[in-house]
Amino acid sequence: MAGARDGIVTLAQARAAGLSVHEVHRLCRSGRWRAVIRGGYLVDADRYDGIPRRARIRAAVASFGTRAAAVLTTAAELHGIAGPRATEVIHLSMPGPVAKPARLASPDVVVHQLTVAPGQLVRVDGIPVTSPLRTVADLVLREDRYAAVCVLDSALNRGLVTDDDLLAVPRMIRRRRGAVAARSRLAEADGRAQSPLETRTRLRCVDGRVSPDALQLEVRDDDGYLLGIGDLGWRGPRVIAEADGRGPHGTPEAVHADRRRQNRLVNAGWTVLRFTWADTLDPAYIPHTVRQAIAAARLR
């Protein structure tokens, strides 16, 4: 049973299985079990290097009872929605009468008092969590513009929500703090972005008044052979911008493939620019570099 639940059991589950509180404490002292949170334990703890993140989340939700659910950035994490800043804090929601005392139970858990309709709750591998659409609606109210649009793009790209689904968000967030700004962020969502870095690069271009006219631009030769796909493209001046993250572009094989693809594009008359996460931290750098490339292309 524990193995199917990320190695986590609660004290209530242990007692239901016939273990006494004394026996649970003895297992913890022996190192075979490890306390993750009050009332939540990692079984066969010596099999793990530390406590896995998913186990921490499962233990937190389970230990707070059947009315608890993962929300906000923790819900996004469980759904695989990228964009929010990484944090070790676990965000849960509980009904009003029990939320306040629960806040004192663990410093690693933030307990919110959100009104969540039954239809807005789902389960991810058995963990109660707000639905992708409700999660997105909550986060666009709380995150800054860049992180919020990253969340929207990621949820769309992964197929967790659709453009039609997002039409319901203004109604869901009506009269809530941040709703006006959130509606403008919805208008900037584009599910073609395949990573937060691509989203941030696009937003820097938009803010610098040099918006791309294509995303995931396919470049083909006269015979229709695919030379490459650019993350962002400016078709007139034949400029492509690539978002170079640590993940898909970081392996030796990926670096080799990227170089060969870039050579094909350059030989076909395209300018290829490459931007990293650090580049997005400077508001002026990306649009300035793109503008220079466009100007140079028009002189050729």
C-alpha cells in the first residue's frame, strides 16, 4: 500500500493496519520509517536519498485530512504546469472552520481558505488537487505578468486546458483582487510556446516592440525539405530566435543537432539568434539584439 503512495502512510492508516502509536515511534527511531510531517511517515526510508518532493506533498495533503487539497503552485507542480517560481513550500486549502488552526501545524505548509467547488477538484495519482483550469485561474491572480503568462502557455501547450476553457476564467476571477491585470494576461497566452523560457523571450520582444510574427516557424527549402523549426520567427527579414534552456538543449546530442540545424538555416539565408534565461532578465537586451539582426538583414 505504501509503495503505491510514494512510500507515504499516515498515522491513521498505520493504526488502521494494526500498528500502535508506540510501534510507529519505534519504527521511526530505528530509521526504517521517517517522519515527513506531523502524522505522515515515509516507509522504508533507507531506500530514499532524502524525502522525495512528491512524497512530501502527498504526506502534507493526507495528514491534513480528507478535506485538504493541493492548490496554487503546488497544484501546478502536480499537473506539470511550468512557470511559477520554484519553492519548497506546499500550498493546501481547507474549509474555513479548520483552516486557521491547521496553519500552525507545519512551517513548510501554507494552508489557505479557498472556496473550491467540488467540480474544480480532481486527483493526480490519488492526491486531491484543484483542476488545471482552477489552478490557472488562481495563479494568474497571484503571479507577476511573466510568470502568469508562462503558466497559461504551459497549460495550453500540455493540453491541460484549451483556449475555449480560458474563456471561463474572467467569470471565475470576477471581483477578486488582481482580476483586471489577470484578464490582460489571458490575452497574451499562446500555447505554441514550449517552455517558460520561450514565453519570457516572446514577452521581452513584445515589450520591446519587436514582436515575432510566427512561433514554431517551420523553415523549408524549395523542395519542401524541413530545414528547422524556430521558436520565434520574423519571416520578412528571415530572423529566428531560439530559447536555449538547460533541458532539451543541454545534452551533447542536442547541442550537435542544434548546430547542424543552425548551419542549414544560416546557409538558407536565415539569421539565428540564441537567448538564455539570463538574457531575459535584462529588459532591453533581447529586443535590442533582435532589432539589430532585422536591420542587418534588410541591408543584405
